[in-house]
Amino acid sequence: MEGLIGLIGGGIFYLSWVYQSYLTKKNKKPTFDSIFFMVRILASFILLIEAIRVKSPGFFLLYLGTIAMMAYNLWKLKK
């Protein structure tokens, strides 16, 4: 079961792109909504936990930065 957290986080992260592709096709233009950003934040938190588990400073910083960027985008969308 080792690595299951990373697989779950990666799967959720991938599904955010599937969702975004669906919105883009539906709206006939690139579309990002709050659900997209919230799902990416959730996935990034899960992957951050995995980065801590495998003791990877690089991945830790990557997902910390991703969380910050997605939170900023979500804030700008709500504003």
C-alpha cells in the first residue's frame, strides 16, 4: 500500500484537468471555475503529505507553491 496517498493525490490532480476540459468543451472556450481550483488545492495537499512521507524537499516546495497559486487564483476568481 506504500505510495497509495500519492496515487490518490495524482488521480485527483488529473481529474481536475478532465473537469477543466469538460468545461472548456461545454463553453467552447478555455474555462476555469472555483471547483477546478478547489480540487487542485485538495490534490496538492494530498501530494504535499506524500512529499513529506517520502522526504522530498523538491516535491514539498512544488506542491506548497501549487497550493499558494491555486489559492490566489481562487481568491481572484471570487473577487
